[in-house]
Amino acid sequence: MKKLFFGLLIFVLIAALASPTLAGSKQLTFAWEQVLPEPNDLKEWRIYSATQAGGPYALMATVPYVSPQTTYTSSQQMTSPDGQRIQYFFVLTALDTAGNQSGYSNEVNTWIDFEGPGIPTRFTVTVTVLPQ
């Protein structure tokens, strides 16, 4: 019985260590100011991301226009399976109801840590024989 238990324990440990690291998701909050056109026909903003300065950018999110405000914000979730620390670059555009899109905003960047935690060490097991 003890051999079966230790065999199963070793199998579980090997399977856990051999499985790929999934880093998970991070919540990002973007903030910006917008000069509203007159008459106001703003439809939405588009957030783009890239992994190098200057792009090429990929559409990350579309944020619908709701109401006039001093500062607009949007929270977006990013997921990465690669288990690394990556620098991302972001730009924003505005789109009106006629489909006209502005140029890119200023570029902002941040490092996002998608690394998994370190592997635990000095893991042990102790077997205690219970009295019969």
C-alpha cells in the first residue's frame, strides 16, 4: 500500500511539474481626455496594442461613447499564456458615427508580468503509521 501511495505521489509531482505554465490575466485601466466635436457625433474609441514601439498595432478593444465627461476610462483584461514579462505599447483612436477615424493618440507603454510563481522547493512528505 505504501509503495502504491508513493508511486501515485511521484506521478502527481511529475505531472504537475511537466504541465505548461499558464500565466493568467491582468486588468488594465486606460484613461484619456477627448475634445468632443460640435455637433457631437462621437461613436466609440478603439484601443490598440503592440509589443514594440510604433507598432504594428492590433485592435485590442472597442469602447462605446456613452456621455460627455472630463476624463474617460476603460478597464480591459489581457491574457497571455507565455509566462513572461512583456512590454506592451498602446494607442487610442476616436471614431464618429459616419465611420471617420482619428489618427493615433500618443503612445503609452507598460511592462506586464505574466510570469507564474516560482517552483516550490524542499517539498517533503512524512508517513506516520497509525496504531492498529
